[in-house]
Amino acid sequence: MGSIAMDCRASISVFTNLTLLQQIQKLLQSILVHCGATKFRNTHMGNLHSSLWHLPLPQTGYYTYPNGVANLLSLAHVSNKYHVYFDSWVDQAFYIFHQNSTYMKFKQQKNSLYLFILEMIKKK
């Protein structure tokens, strides 16, 4: 299924892998998204697929961009609902904690991105 990259500068979460989402709907009005040197109009938004609800991720509010190169999770989006921990003296990783004490670890890669690698998760 790929990976999800933590984006500390993003104000929205944008996913390229649409199998991670459900209930994708066309927006009444498109929004202009600035992503690095790229600009594009976004016309669709979806919810996190129910097979991923056990993860400490917001269930709603994911924009779609099938032509993108990564699934980008906005730190601002996730920190509105979950506790996010980062301490570079301890580990080069972001931890997102669920209320049930489980967590996701977004580990820094050689290219400096912080990624959570998704295991093969069967969709219901």
C-alpha cells in the first residue's frame, strides 16, 4: 500500500493513493493547492478508509491528488486530534499517539522524509 509522509509545513493532507480513502466526493468549489514548486486545483476530498481506523489518524478531511508522488499527512491536520511527539535528542521520528496508548512512528529516511510504511492491509 506504500507509505504516508509527515509534512510539517502543510496545512492540508493530500493523498495520491486513493485506495487509502473512501467516500470520495467532488467539492462544490475547487481549491488551489501550493505544494513546493507545484500548484494544482483540487476538486475531490475523501475520508480515511475504514480498514485504517485503528490508526491514530483523522478519519475525515483528506484531499486527493492521484498525480502526486506521495501521501502527505499534514502535521497540523493530525495534531488537532492526536498527541504528536518529536524529540530529535531521543529519536529522529514523529510519534502519533492514540487514546488507547498505541502509536504510529514516522521514521526519518535517508532522503530526510519522515515516513510511516503501511503494511498490506486488507480492505473490508
